[in-house]
Amino acid sequence: MGTIDGKMTHRESAFDLFVETDSALPTDGALRMAMPDRVTIGSHPSNQFVLSDPAIAPFHGTLEYLGARPFATASKFPGGGGARDGGPTSTGARPPASSSNFAGRDGEPSLRFTDTGNGRLPTEAPAAPRVVPTWRFHGLPATHEGAAVGALVGGVRVMDAEVHELTPIVLGATRVAIVARERFAIVSAFERGRRVGGRVVGGAVAAERLAVAVARAARQRAPVVLHGPSRARAAVALEFAKDSAKAGLFTVAASPDVEAHIERAFTEASASEGVVFVDDVDQLTPIAQASFLRLLRRFEGTRVVVGTAQPLGALVVEGRFRRDLRDRLAVIVLELPSRAAEPPQPFAQAKAAVVDGFERNYATSVLAWSDGHVARAAKKSGLNRASLYRLLERLDRAR
């Protein structure tokens, strides 16, 4: 699958076709591709999106941008089949209400929804009619025996359907979604990864999958648990605030008077439709946990995101975390990828960077001492004026 330089002439945002599962892609494929106004899909190399999958016909179908269209119906279920998750408007299909999964592989983010002990599923506020970018998937007739025609959209096989951003589209063994490019800003919080033979590998793959999972979870009103490194928790919490709140993020960290901070955050977030982010929730004392549970019940409609370094389930087993609080919080759980250690620079490059920094700092300080008088600076530094001038010129060019 090659990268397409699609020119977005009449859209406010650029969109990418994001590959969530890539078992059917060729080894030189890419994780995502720019979306022009029309994308052809099939196993024939003349298509813009090529899948080497026996279930894919040579010319399998097209995705065509229709423009921004009104769309008002909101799904009540967490798995995606209605408007909030971009399900097909032509079928109206909805998945079972019991559970939905978006699970990554080892080291990659996973998103899961669970019907917990509180007896409630995630709910959403009624959605006002809105205008959203809309595409049409049109399945072309199969041209060879055995090819599965069309695609699965919202769990239903369709030949023709309208789809929206974040709609899971299953084409043979490959699952894709159309995603606004701005949603991938979260990748900057993690290792950007590297490219091998044109294919993105490393931390960027996990971070991009996480960006899509966060975008889907942000459309729910259920509490979210972020399990992973602290830097990643903060970055993802900001994404939730940007995507689903009108007044930003109200952050609370573990402290001796954390109960008062949590109550203040709930009060302010409730008044301004913000998001409460309680980090290091695994460090809360039993008293703080009881206070937190009371506030969750009191401020039922406020969006809550919590961060933890340790799995809450394990803490419940150890008797260090309230089961009823865990059940209240762990409706959506996001496993965050760790930032990989930066590879060491080559010796010569690392040495040159250190020497350059030393020379720049030294030249700045000695000129400041001499009030910019080069002759006095050269005498003080033990360099002749010609050598100091050459050093200053080289540093100025490198600036």
C-alpha cells in the first residue's frame, strides 16, 4: 500500500485511512495513508489501497467522500454501530449491548469495555443534530470465485453504505477506519518509531493505535482508567479533555489532602463541563477512596479519567483498593505503551554535539565577560584573535 498525496480541496480537515489490523498487508505496506476524495480498494496493484488477501477481489470497492452531512442518531452501545462510533447509516445495525473489544497485541494499546458490577453500561448524553464528514462505501462485484464481496460495517456486511470517521470497516482479514489526521497528535507523546522498508514499526505503531482508541473512547461518557507510564497518562488525559470537554482538564495528583482537591475538581468540572483527571489513583488511601466513590455517585454526569501505574484488579485482590470503586471506574480501560529507550548516537556524532555545546557556552560567557571586546576575550581565553574569530563564525553559521 503506497502513500497517496491527496489534496484536500474542500474539507476543513485532512483524513487518513488507518489500518487497525494489518495481517493482509504486504510487507512493504504502511500503517496509514492519506485519504483523497476517492479511494479504490482491491487486490489488483492498480488500486490505491492494495490488499494481498484471497478474500479481496481485484477491484473490491471504493470509499468516496460525500461532504459534510447531517447525522443525529447516537448509539447507546459502546461498541460502535451508531453515529457516535460512526456506524453505517444505511443499515442501522447495532452490536450486542453486553461488551465490545478493541484489543492490541503485546506492547500495543488495548481498549476494552466491560459490563461491571454496578449494573450499568456506558451511556451518552442525547446528541443534537450535527453535521459530520461522510463517506460512501460502495462494493464492486467480485470478479473471481471465492472473493467476499463488500465489507463489514458495524458488524453488518454491506454493499453500499454511508460511513463516518472512526467507523470500523472490515475488508477480508483487514480492519481499517477513517481518522482525522489531527487525532494522531498524541503520537508525539511517545516514541515516533522508525520506518523499515517503508513500514512504520516501533512505538509509533502502538501510539497511533492508541490515538484511535482514545478517539473512540472519548465519544463515550463512561469513566476511563489509564494504565501505564505517568507521562503517557498525562498526555492521553489531555486528549480526552480536548476531544470531549468544553472547559479542559481538572487534574488531581496524590497528596495528603487529596480528598479536598478531588471534591474541588469535581465541583469545577461539573459547572463547566470539564474532565476530572485523578492521577496515581492506585496511591489513594482507604479514606480517599471512600471520598472518591462518594463524589462519583454525587457527580454522576461528570466525565472522569484516572491514571494508575498498577493494575487495579491486582490491587483489589491484595485488599489495597476498593472493589466497588474499581467497578465504578474500570468501564473503559486503556493500556498505554511505554516509551522505548532512545538508541545511543554514534560516538562521533555524540562527541561533536558535546563539543559544539561546550564551545558555544564558552564563547558566549567569555564575550559577556569582555563586553563583546574580541581582543580582551581572546587574551582571557588563551586563544589568538584569528582563532576566536573563526570559532565565532563557525558557531554563527551552525546557529
